Amino acid sequence: MPENRERHGGRTVRLAVAIVPAASARPAADPVVFMEGGPGGDAFGSIPFLIGSGVNRDRDLVVMAQRGTLHAQPNLACPEIDRFGATAVGLVHDAPSTGRRLVRAAKECRDRLTADGVELSAYNSTENAADFADLRRALGVRQWNVYGYSYGTDLALTYLRLHPEGIRSVAIDSVAPPQVVSLPWTWDSAREGIGAILAACAAQSPCASRYPDLPDLLTEQVRRLEAHPLRLTAQPPAGGDPVQVVLDGGALVNLLVANAVKAVDVPAALDELAHGNPERFARAQAAGATPVVGEFAHGLTQSVACSEWVPGFSEADVLRAGRRAFPGWPDTVLAQAPQLPFEHDVCRVWNVPDRTAVQRVATSSRVPALVLSGTFDAKTGASWGAYTARTLPRSTAVLIPGIGHWVVPQSPCAAAVLTSFLVHPTAPDTACVAGLAPRPFTITPEPETP
């Protein structure tokens, strides 16, 4: 593919493509093409989850490594940021010194990539979508079905808007609408997802009785840890030597947003934390100490975020959104967007042009669509699914209770709905949703009173 389609005769990029045959002996003619999240995730790494969810049951599955990711050339991996992340588990999450280390790592990566001739501004959703349009033509596919999750929904909606030809249907899972994705938006999603977990506990009598007033408890713990961070030794969940970790208010919030502690364990983990046992959160924090260096393409993350998500909103806007979402939390926590701390500082050194005028646009289409959301999703709040469906008049919006980010691999019902949708895009069978409810929460024994 051309690196930059506006620069005729310029550099090209190479994108790896895998085709997973349909499990059926008589597959339908229209395959499913998958769009990975991130941005920057390894699409090939998701193939086992897609097969396990039956996405290739009746159709071939086409998986392409997006430009800049693992298995593409060039690969915009940033080992510098991976190594920072491994040490960041032992740093105060929102300390200015932590931000300076992150910015230094990002600048080192940027300088290395640009020295290799990479045009970072070409790694954006417009070019990414055009790659998929060109792939369909290269494969000789007349029509196909698109399935994307997380950033892959942003990309799928961009693709549908710019290249509608040849698209039979679109399924979007854990929706990030391109017209609203921004740093302040991350606080809206965090409030919705975390709030849904706490509300689900309150709706289950055993959980409500054992863990009353969870919203107040969460605020209390965020404030306490931000004022007095815990410095601990914890073993990573995957094994290995114990590592030094810091639990401050910002770290606690990011662990919740990332679903690093399973939703069913969150009330118990908060209660244990309040009673002097931070082990669940400490182990979850320790998981970040052992990244697979070079697997995730941070370069694509930053090129997309800094051109499409960050411009147009100030650091003060992020703080205001945080205060609306979680009044009473410390400003030091709320000043950093969940999952994207110090992003304004990083973008100043990443230095790619503002693309919001062409990217922050709603997609309106009559192509049949399936919109899947999980109520416990704190990265892309569930309400954004219904919001996006408003401009997709032939869409079916499905809300799965008690599921977090990337619904289909976690919910057999959602997987069945997707399978049905691929057969009948305008009338999928959603009957299984009616009987769903969040799983029972973990109930631990009451702590003994001294």
C-alpha cells in the first residue's frame, strides 16, 4: 500500500494478511473482515478469540495487520515506551516526574522512527480505512462483512463513511464513535462503566448487604491513596519474580478502567483495600511490569491519538470532564485521562498535524449494522452504542449486561447474536439477551473486629 496516498510515487508499506477458512463445508460467499482495536493492537493475536467466538463459522475470516502494527512493515513499535511501562508500575501514576519519563520515551521512539524515514502523519484512520478498501479489491471480494471492536469501531465507521462500496454489513463492538472520541470523553466512559459495576452490586442483595455505599468507598480510597500512595511488593499474575509497585489514586482508577481486576471481584477488592489488604490491586498493577516488548504499536497509537483525539480540547477540558464524572476526587487524578496520561505533553513531541476536521465526523449509512455494548465497559461506555446507532437507521443495538470491553469473546449470547446477524443482517436473533444479568459478585467473609 502507499504510505501516503496524497504523495504519488512515495514510500510503500507492507501489510500482512491472514485468511482463516470457514468452519462450514459450504461457506457463504461474503467473508468477514476484522478490524483490531488499540490503535496499535496485534490483529493476528486476536484470531484465537475470533475462532473461539465462531466468527468464521459460516464465512472465511480475513484478518489484516493494520499499518504500523506487528507483522506490518514498517512496524511502529516503541520498545522505549514498553520499557517505560515496565518501570511505571513502581512510579506515582500522575507525578510530573512520571510524565517527563513517558515524554522522553515517546520522543526517543519518534526520533528513531522518523530517522528511519517513517512519515508518522500517514498513520491515521483515513489511510487505514483506504488500506481495507484496497484489500477488498486486491482479494477480488465483491462483498464482505466488517467486524471491529474498540478502535476498530472508529476505523470501521470511518471505512463505512469513506468507502461504502462492497460492504454488506458492519458489526461494531465496544463503540468509539469517531465524532466524539477525545480525552474528555474517556472520563464519561469511565464514569459509566465503573458506575454500572457499583450499581449492579447494589442491585444484588448479597453484594449490597456485604458492600454497602460502594461509590463513597471508592471515592474514599482514591482520595486516601492519592494522599498516601502505597509502596508494595507484588508478584505478577503470570508468575515471575515479585516487583515493586505503587498504588496511588490514579493507578487505582486506571486499573478499574482497564478491567485489570475482574468486575465480579471489584467490590471485594475495594473492601479489602479499605481494610488494609491491597493484594488484588497490587497484583493487577504488577502485571504491567512484564510487557511483551515490541508487540504493541505505540507509534500508531500516538499518530492516531495526537491527530484525531487530542486536538480541540485543552488540559483544562480534561480536568473539567473528570470533575463532572467523579466530583470529590483529587484534581491530580482527574487531570490525566484514563489510559492516556500526559497525552498533551506526549503529543507536543509526537508532532503530527491536526486531522479532526476530516475525522471527527459522524457516519450515516443504511448499510445493516449490529451495535454491541457491554454495561461494564469503562473504556468505551455502553451508551455510545445507542448514540452511534441513531445515524445507522438499519441497525440493531444490543446491550449485554455485566460484560466489559470487547463483548463477543466474553459473551456466548453476543457471539450468537453476531452469528445470526451475519446470516440475517436486518433481523438478527437477539432473544438470548432477555435472560441475561450480571454474574453474582464475589462475597468475602466480614473482617474480624479487633
